[in-house]
Amino acid sequence: MKRGDIVVLSSAGKKLEQNFRCRGGFGIIEYVQGSIAEYPISVKWWKEDMSDSFNAYFKRYEIKKMKKRT
């Protein structure tokens, strides 16, 4: 994962209670810290209808790259 990637919650991320605000939305990775950080990936997250945005922090297994739609 790198800066600028568009991401959604992975199936593991959807199972976690702490990610309730992020279900159904998408995000863009702002930066990735070193592996020492507890939640190394900072993401600007939008709700599905783009009515609200906020910053969220994730571990790598909680998010995945969004697939391209054809």
C-alpha cells in the first residue's frame, strides 16, 4: 500500500467494532508510517454518499485496494 491508493475495508476490517463508521465507504491513503506504529496507515475516509469525511487509522489487514469498475 502506498500514498494515493483508494481503499475499502477488508472482510477482517468489517468484523471489527472499531470500524463501524467506515462500513460502506472508501478512503485514500494519506501516508504510511513505519511498522513500529500501532496503526501505521492514515486514510482520509468518505461515507458512501460522500456526505462526510474524516481521518481514520488502520493496520494493513483491515483495508484492501478498491477494485476498478468496468
